[in-house]
Amino acid sequence: MNEYALIMRHEDGTKIASPEQMQIWMKQTMDWINSIAAQGKFVSGTGLPFDEAKVVHSDKLVTNGPFGDIKETIGGFITVYAESAEEATGFAKGCPVLQGEGNTVEVRKIAKRDGDN
């Protein structure tokens, strides 16, 4: 079985939801994750807040950010077990982040380490 990262992208980081809407989305997200966990396929995951973020550039320059006012932001990711990219994509289709217009979930196979089967 392979591991896949489901990376949640928000098209417009300047849109800020109300605390009530955030609570609804968090419950939907936890329900979604719990449905994957119930199948024994959830590995791990986390949200990615914007505070205390840094970017290290190829010239080793360090800048603050990324910030929510950029065009596209990564809101978080989860890692799942799946037999194929199609199965992982099926999990991604249930992600509540897709309720936002233009939002996406990127599905990426995680490279195996030496000694992993």
C-alpha cells in the first residue's frame, strides 16, 4: 500500500470566513477525516496557519510569509494510505475545502524510503 498526500489549496487567501463558518468547516473536515480513518486509511495531517511562516529562497535569503493575501495558499494536508492514485483521488473528492469556489486538493504519491515495501 502506498501513502499519498492530499494538499488543500485555497484559491483566494484574502477571503476570511466568520468564526461560525470556520466551526462548520472544521466539523465537516473532522467528519471527512474520521470517515477515512474508519477505513484504516488515515496516516496523519495538519492545518498550516500563516503566522510565524518563513520562506527560504535559493540564494538563502529568508523572507516572512507566505501570507493570506497571496493568490493561492496551502491550508493544510493529510496523508492517507491508498492502493492507487485513483483511490486517493476518491478520498480527495470528499474534502470540504472543495466547497470554496476555485479551491483544489492536490493528490501526490509520497516517495518511499529505502527499506519500505
